[in-house]
Amino acid sequence: MAYFNNPVTITFPAFVAPFTESKSTAQIPATGPWPCTANFNVHLISIAKNSISPIEADFLGAFDNNGRCIGFTEITETNDNYLLAIYGDDEFTTTKDGANTGEIFTIKIHSKNTQMDEELAPVYDLSMPQHDGTFAVNGLSKIISFYKESAGFEERITAGMIQVFPQPASDQITIIYPFNGENLNVQLISTDGKILKTGIISSRQTELNVGKIAPGFYVLKIQNKEYFMVRRMVIQ
């Protein structure tokens, strides 16, 4: 996957192999722990190798609001970044088999040894066209690191740390951030994209009051000038 900030010219060598007419087909994911349907509504996500290296898991996948897998990749030994292709809903089928445009998706990992799934909170590169954790046909995103929930906290798997707790929450969400003088913006968003709460993180500890929010699943978005973190929250 390539993305350029400025116009470029790419010259390809002449094609000399014999031409064979064939029917175009969508890429089918390799065998994995989750059922997934491939189609031509594709969003590509580049995942930095160093964000995967500390993770002890065998597969990484994306899931829509209904918990349906919309794409996955196997975690193997590689010197390159990973490419995760996720798929949108096929308008020619009668059932929902992918993400809708603008739908927030979540990221999970799977371990063969434990047969368990675990949700991760991705941090997106703001220089890419799509960086807010929502699906777009022909979308391009890049994940630069992950946060992992541990005992109600979130620990960043790469350098730095943000803690978000409790999970699930009832009255308030506490965010602990090693404040370095740079403010962060925080939003609590419903799964249909409605912004319910906003705030600014300008100190080491920030509380977001959610006492009047109806129980359910929500998305917490934390952003600075370069990065965008998306994390699913449960309010009870």
C-alpha cells in the first residue's frame, strides 16, 4: 500500500507475458478463527510491524458493530508492515456481511494456544485519509500502535501510556495521561456516530461524567496533533 502527500508519476514496465482472459474475483482471506466474507468494497489498513511485535497472538481481525468479522490477517514473522483488508457490506446480498460506510469497527487479536479473543485499541496515523476508526470503501488507514486492556486499565504496547478505567463504566470514565504540555481532545461517541460527550485532557488525570448516558456500547476517541486513538467502552 502506498500513499503520497504530493502528486507523483509512476512508470510501469511493459507487460510481456501472454494475455489470458479470466474472471476477476475478490481476495478470499486465509483460513482463520473467524468467519469472514470478502467482496470488492475494501478498506486497506497498514499496521506498523513494531506495533505487532510485542503482541502474543496468532491472528488480528476487525469487527463491525454486530461483532461480525469483516477482515483478518495472520500474525507471522515478517520484516514488513502488515496489511489488513477489511470489507464493507455487499449491497447485492440480502444480509449484512460487512461494515457500512462510516461504521466504527473494532480490532481484536486471537491466540491459538488459549483460543481466546482480546480487544485492542488502535492508534491511527493522522496523515492518512481515514484515521478515525470508521469504514470507507477504498479507504486507506495506518495503525502505528495499540493499547491493550489489562485489569480495567489500558497499557500501551509500544512506548508511552494512557490509562482508561473502569471498564465497564457507570458514573464516570477516568483517563490518566502522562501530560507533557500537549492537550488531548476526547470524545464519547455512540455506535451510530453521534457525539455525546467532549472534553480536553490538560492534566495528568481527567474525568468524563457518563452518569446520564444510557447503558450500552460506545466509542472513546482520544486525539492529539499526530495520532488518533479509538477505544470501545461499555457503560452499564
